[in-house]
Amino acid sequence: MKRFPGATMARMFRGCAACACVLVLNGCASGPRELSLPALDASESVAGTGTVKLGLGSGRLTAELASTPLQAATGLAFRTSLPWDRAMLFVYSAPHRASFYMKNTSIPLSGAYIDSNGTVLEIHDLNPGNETPVVSRTNNVQFVLEVNWGWFRINDVTTGSRVFVER
């Protein structure tokens, strides 16, 4: 799925290359903790991007980080498959109204719009090749997580679920 083009795209991605954005951990004995995403070595990751291990609902994923404007614009377009335990995490430098579409994407996906606290705000099932933008209902989206279609349902992820980073 590709980020819908707009004049603010470059502004939203400034600073993401270093992955300085924060996700909140959930389920720790002392309560939620924050973790700053480290800059990851591109040679160690899938398709030349950094990765991070995420947990949400009853599932665990390894997510590629879309941390540059080119990675964000391309997303999962032109790929023919996505392993069930893989995802793509779009990291934005500030909350905003997200808008995605599926041009040149042949994999059925589900996308979660997530706020700066790691809370799932919205979940959308996305059809391959559909170029109609899926615009968030809120301007509080800081992360977007794309997974295989149905992954959220199977792993009991709903709006209000929390995303955490596993070490």
C-alpha cells in the first residue's frame, strides 16, 4: 500500500531515518514504558529497511520500518507475497491525518492507524489495486501498521488494542 501523495509528505518523514519516534510498551510489570526506536543497520533487514519486533493482541510480528520518503511512498507495492508473521510499520514524525491507497499492491492487506501512545485507532481491510484513498477519521495518527488481510481479526486486535515493541 502506498502513502497517498501530498505536499506534507516530506515534512512528515523528516527525522524518521534515525527512527527517533517513540512507541509505548504495554504489559510491563511496572506499567507502560517508552522505547525510542534505534537506527537499524539496513544490511540486517528485509528489503534494505530496518525491522522491529512488535506484539499486539495475541500475535507477534517482525515489521519493516518505512523510514524514508521513498520507502513510505513504495510501501508493499510491487511485492507478490508477505509472510504471515511480517508487516510494514510506517513511522511519522508527528501525528497527522493518514491517507493510504493500494496502487500497484497485489497483496490483500489490513491496515491499522495507530496514535503516538501505541493505541490502535482504526483498522481497515484493503483491496489489492484499489486506488481510492482510505483517509483516517482523526488527525492523531503517528504510525500505520500493514499486515496480511485478516491478521488483526485472527489475533484479536481491535480498536483500543495496544502495540508494544519486544526486545
